[in-house]
Amino acid sequence: KHTSAPFYQMALTFNKRDCLSVVKQYGIKTAISYFLNKGDNINVDEIIAKVGLPCFVKPNNAGSSFGISKAKTAAEIIPAIEKAFKEDSQILIEEFLDGPEITIGVVEFKGKIKVLPMTEIVSENEFFDYEAKYLGKSQEITPARISSEIHEKLEKIAAHVYKILNMSGFSRSEYILVNDEPYFLEMNTVPGLTTASLIPQQAEAAGISLEELFHNAIEMALKNDR
């Protein structure tokens, strides 16, 4: 017994390409992307034709924003690819989505799927990179500064994605709002759970203490057959 998601769900969500391919089948909007294995022929013109500029180049299987670059010109794509390949043998190149980033915690709470208050990420850097995440180079605004209509839309999508992926336990998903339309980026099934982490911040905003959150996680794990 453990308080995290089952093994398959954790493996699936860690592989960005595979996770995106699953949720897209259910009508969830995602960025246009281009996939490369190490050793593949790299055609910069083909990449730009598919995803445009600027674009994000990221390791397919990695966390904490390691190896991610924002390529603004054609000349920056190859160095960005080389950087990403230092972290993984597979990389994902995605179109730039212009809009606010919203991170949403979804948990199994008292036997039901609960969407926690959302957090708006405002990075001082080009994007929510390692510095922004861990070295204080960002603002984390909970609850997010969004309308009730957008909040309701995101809440439904976040709960739906949790169900699609047959999740249990803790999760935190990232979305970009483009013209008020949510685009799913990825899901983290092992989110930080310190007092400074996003899930505990969101739980506190929902009136749930860390003690209550962890006690519930243990109870749910003991009741769960998976």
C-alpha cells in the first residue's frame, strides 16, 4: 500500500508524449508537438513548420524543468535540442502557448475527487524554470486571478483528466490559458508536499491542514484495492 498513484499511472504521466497522447483522445487541448529520439535526423525547417517559433524544447522524461529551453530563433533550436538530450534520450518540442500558467492540485479526498484552489504562476524568467520553481524567481498566487467562468471550466477539465488517467492519491497538473481556453501541459504524480509546496498551499486555501491532508492520504491508501 502507498499513498501515490499506481505504477502504470506514474510511468504514463512521467512520459510527457504518452500522457499527452492519451488525454488528447478525450478532447483535452494540448500544444502542437514534435517528437525526437536520440539519433534521429534533425530537420530544423520541419520542426519550425510544425510548431512555429518561439517553441519549447524539453526532455520527454524529466522533472523540475531540467533541460528545458525556449528557442526563439531557428539558430537556437539545435543548441536547445543538444541540451535536452543531455537529460533524456527522447525530447519533445512544443509550440509556445501565450497565456497565464495555472497549476491545479487534484486529490482523492474522503473518497471523492477534489479539485483544490488553483495557483497562478508568474515567473520572473522566460518560463517556469528551475530558478523560478526553487530559487524564488516566481510568484505563486493562490487562488488564481481568473473569472468564475474560467475557474469552473478548469475545475471540470482537471477532474476529468484525473479520471481519464485513472488516478488516485496526489496530483498536480499544469495548464496554460490561451484566450481563456485551457491547454494541458503535464501532470506530476509526486508533487512536493513541504509547507512551501503548491499542494499544501492549495489545501490550506481550501481549509485543509497538512495533518488532515496526510491522514486522508493514508486512509485512502488503506481502502484502495490498487
